Amino acid sequence: KIVNTSEGSDAHFQVLDITPERDKSIRLQYGMTRKIVLYAPGGFDSRKNFDGLMKAYALLPSTIRAEYQLVIASRLSKGSDDSRTKLYQWRDQAGLKEDELVLTDFVPDDDLVILYNIADLFVFPSKHEGFGLPPLEAMACGTPVIATDIWGTSEVVSTEAAGRLMERRDARALADAWHDLMSAMPARAATRQYAEGFSWDATTQGQ
């Protein structure tokens, strides 16, 4: 028999009471100068849809881009496969300004939890995934999510209390969902409570 199982986020990912001093410190550490929209892809390959994400961000009104920076929290490769260079190329092709995109490089889990907490929104535009663990981690920290309507992420973001789903190949659809969610942001407490329905205990019981 084949049984489909869900997953759960680590208890480490939770809503934190972050002091203004710690908030300011981590923003300075990673070069963030205003509100943030976060993407923690969990890897660097074509299925992560970085170019589509930047095209969608470029379609947002200039007033939103002036208020929010797009932050990609991921280890960046070097050498012949220089991911930073590729990301900057996609940024330039999308017509984004230098300060509209922040690349953190590797982020330890303790800092990632803080980034999830201080982000107003988490985006996950992946083209295919086994399971949407980063969106679940973000929701456990109270952060609403925009994700693609693929198997795995659509299982995680299945209610408007968690965020929105959009077509993975359509930058305009992503931008529209992004804008709509910012106009009517779910309550962070409701987002966190929804994420609590995904747990390893429930998985072991076949739920």
C-alpha cells in the first residue's frame, strides 16, 4: 500500500517577541533598509523560478516597491556556477533597481526564524516541489504566504487564512495575487493557528 503523508515544521519556527534593537540589528546585518517580502527557496535551481519572481515583483506598483524590498535568503554558489551573478542578471532583465533586491547568502536557522517573523509576506513561486516546507515554516511564524498552485504547496496553502495560490507560469497572476494579499492581509495569529494543523504527530497518525 502507498500512503501519502504530510509534514510538519520544526518547533524552532514560531512567533517571536523581537525587540526593536534585535530587529534593527538583523536588518543591518543583511542589508535590509525597509519592509521586506521574503523568499527562502531551500536551494538554487531552475524549478525555484527566481526569474519569474523578479518579473512579478517588477509588475507591482512603484509605491509598493518603494515600501518593500524583495529578500532572497539562500546560500549562493560561486565559481563557474555563480548564482549571485545569475540573480543580478535576472534583476536587471526585470528592470529592478539595485536596492529593490537583497541577497543574504547563507542564513543560519536562528536568523531565518527572525526573518520569517519580520517579513510582512513570504513568497514561494516554485515550479514543482515534493512538499512546501518553507511556506509552512513561514506560516508557523505568523507570516502569510503566496505560493504556486502545484502539488505540495497547494496542500499547505489551502485556505485564505494562510495566503494565496497562483499560476506558476504567469508573472502577472503572481503580481496580482501579491497586490491583492497586501491589500487584505490575513491576521498573523490566524496564519499561525492554521499552520499548527501540520505536525509530525499528525503525520505519524496518518492524518
